[in-house]
Amino acid sequence: MADVKYYLSRGTIFLSLYINKQDTVRYSVKEKIEKKHWDAKKFRAKYSCKNANSINTLLDDLSSFVKKIRIDYKIKGLVFN
């Protein structure tokens, strides 16, 4: 199963899509945040950040998009773990 997580690297938020143990896709979501405003356990912006709501909504939307693509692949009989 594809597993979507987010991480912070040099102040930029990245999406990591773990398709299987050998295949990982990493993508910058083009949002920056200070480390003190990032919750590494929840993979979300802390509400101490003034635009946390919009960042977290973006991350939720990206996760939903990946899940939708995965379902579409499964319906078509294509492989997307």
C-alpha cells in the first residue's frame, strides 16, 4: 500500500510516497516553514504558524489526491501498491 508522509528539509516541506520498499517518490510541495512550527510526528504544521491552516489543508488535499489515484489504478487493474 502506498504510504504518504511529509517531512521538512532545509525549511521546505516534502511529500514522500512510499510505494514499496524499493520505490520512493519525493516531491517538494513548494511550501516553506520554520522547523519550530513543524510537527514531525503528525507530519503537519503546528498552529503556532500563522498559515498552518492553509499548509495543512494543502497536505490533506495532496494525500487525498494520491489515495484517489491509487484507487483509480486498482479499479483499472494496474499495479500501484
